[in-house]
Amino acid sequence: MISSAVSIIFRLIYLVILIVVLLSWIPIFDIRREPLASLVKLYNIIMAPFKAIIPPIGVIDISPLIAFIVLQIMEQLIVRILLSFGL
């Protein structure tokens, strides 16, 4: 079903955000080396709209938290619409 594929895509997006955020807290990982560099590029593409709207509060960047909330709402809306059409 298309709705389950959409859910899987959103889960992968959540996973990318979570991995990059957690790795940013651990200084031993060099995010300029592969495969982390590709993951960070994908993260930057996903987070660009959120970072443009939500400025950091001091040194704390809350845009990943807002992204999780907004993306979950979007996922639920899209999946409900698809399920209502039987997809």
C-alpha cells in the first residue's frame, strides 16, 4: 500500500535526523568523512526549511525537535488522506 510506503519514508527521515543530532553531540565522529558526510547532506536538505524559520536559542538548536513534530503531523495527515482513498 502507498500509505505504508509513505510511513516508511517518514521513518527514514526521522532516523536521519536522529542519527545526525546524536552524532553532533559526540566529538569523536568526523562528519566530513563518508558515509556520515552523505547523511549530513541529506540532513541539511531536510532541515533547511526548519532552520530558515526557527533560529537557535543561544547555543541550542531546537529546529530538529520542531521538525520531528511537524513531520509527524504531516505523516499522519498524508497517511489518513491516502487511507481514505483506499491507498
